[in-house]
Amino acid sequence: MRAIARSAYDRGALFVDPIFFDGAVKRTRLERADPETLGFVPSWYGQRVLAVGKEHGARISVQPNPEPGVLDGVDPTLAGRDGLPFVREILPVIDDRTTNWTVIAHPTRRWAEVAHPDLPPDEAFARLEADIVHVCRLDEPDPNAAWERRGDELEAAAERLNERRFDALHFEGPGTDLTIGLFPTSHWAGARATTVDGISHFANLPTEEVWTAPDPRRADGVVRSTKPLDVEGALVRGLTVRFEGGRAVEIDAETNAEALRGRAAVDEGAARLGEVALVDREGRIGRLDTVFLTTLLDENAASHIALGSAYANSVAEEDRPLVNRSDIHIDFMIGGDDVAVTGITREGGRVQVLRDGAWQI
């Protein structure tokens, strides 16, 4: 992060995201505002993101925002209408690669109590602080060098996937039997990103995934989420999604299903997939066996997929008109040691990719 900040200061354009939603304010809005106004987003929220892209600045986003569980008890149908603090303008800025950016985690007492509910508040907070230090490799003698090594490992895994050029991936596990199609030019990436100005950066800290854009027309079967999902403050537990012809046709959950259904209905692409990501067991987050209830950490503990917009730069130019487009991007976790991932070749062959969380290629 120091390098990201330095590059931004050199350009005179460091941008630290100041939108922090007070949970009580967001909750009050959902409980008291006219429901027809909940989709409203002030125009300057998006305009400032576009302005940072225009200046080729750097962005630092602090998570969780809002804190997980802040909307417990709120009508999930209403929660699904309010996507803030996410704004759709962030997606084209990422695709244009005009900014070097990172998302980082910051411990708060409320988050600590949600992540470690069996501990007294002070102990929970101390535990969460220690967790973040560990998963961000800040306990290493040289954290920067540690991230460079992990980045090399992830990029090597991505390259092995790129060499195979799979036509599809098949996920199998308890409650899961899902096949996701890939483009001929789907390009797996891991750890580092590079801006149009040649600045290399880690977009997420921590990061443990390799990912690409799937074909949004080709997802069939059922998948069960292996971790709870936080949808802008509404916790969705026991999530099951059924896909037909690439579209999520059924979204069910033990809690707050309507929150995700609402987000998946905002536009035509919101119910289709924009990302598939694989996570192995060598990352530090999964080994803690803790559900952090914030996507930054939980998505890097398990393989996952995302409803909504794809990152178009993960396919070649000829396939970019076909990638999924949407005003949302919501990751949810579907992987684990008991979920097998198999690559399907263009000739119909099957190749083991992940078994018991370990790479097989």
C-alpha cells in the first residue's frame, strides 16, 4: 500500500474513499424513507470516481463498509433496493485500468463482535486485529517480500489454467452441482494488476484468488454458498442459487434472500455471472476457519462467483462485447475442501483442478 500511495503522491492524485456509511443512518433510511427513493444515488458519488480515473490517480478503499449485520431485522426487500455505498461508476474505471487501487480491511468493534461472537468485546477486537495482521502478512519480517512471493504463486496458478484453455468448470459438493462456461479467450489473472501507465499493484489486500470472466450465457445447475454473504449490511445465510442458461432463476436463503433478489433484479445482467474465482488452501484466511462476514476476507478464503458485471479486460478484444454488463458486482463463496472443481476441455475431457482445496494442475 505504501508503494501505491507513493505513486499517487508523485502524481498529485491520491484518493482515499471517504464514503463511510454510518450503520444507523443507512438503517434509518431503509426503515423510514419512501421505498421509491431507495435506489437514488447522488450523482456526485459516481462523478468523483470518474474524476479520479480521468486524473489517473490511486484509490484506497477501507472495508467493511457498512459493518456486517447492520441491517439485521430490516425488511430485506427494502435492503435489496439500496446498493450504497457501491456505485456503478467504479466498474468502468476498473475496466479502463486508469487507477492503481487497493481494498484493505480495518478492524472495528462492531465487526469484531460479529466475527467473534463467543468472545468478550475487548477480546473479540484484539482477536480481529490479530487476524488482520496475520492474513495481511504483517507478521512477516518483510511483508512486502511475503506478498511478492504469494503473488508469484497465484500468477503461476493462473498461468497453468491459461495453458489448459478449459471450455467450462464443474463445481461439485454438498448442495452444489454447477457448470460454468468460459470464453475461448477467458484469461485467468492472480494477485497483481497493471494500469495503463504501467503501475503494478495489488487490488485487494489480502488476496488469495485467481479469477476470470465466464460466459454469462452458460451457467447451469445449482450452487450452495459455503459462507454467509453480506449484501451492503444485510447478512444472507444458507444461500442457494439455481442457474438455467446462464441466468439465476431461483435465489433462496435461510435469511435475507430478498436482499440478494433485489440486487439481482436491478438490470438485465444482474442475474448473470461476471466472475468465477478459484482459491486454494494455501492462503492464510481459510486456515483460520473464521467467517468474517465481509467479502474482502471471505472471498479470499474460498472459491467464489459473482453476480453482475464482469471485468472486461479478463477476455480478449473479440469476446469483450459478450461479457456480462450490470450496475452490480456481488461475490458469494461456493468453494471449500469438500467442493471439487473440474475443468472441462473443448473436446469434452475432464481434468481435476481442485481437490480438497489443493491444486491438481
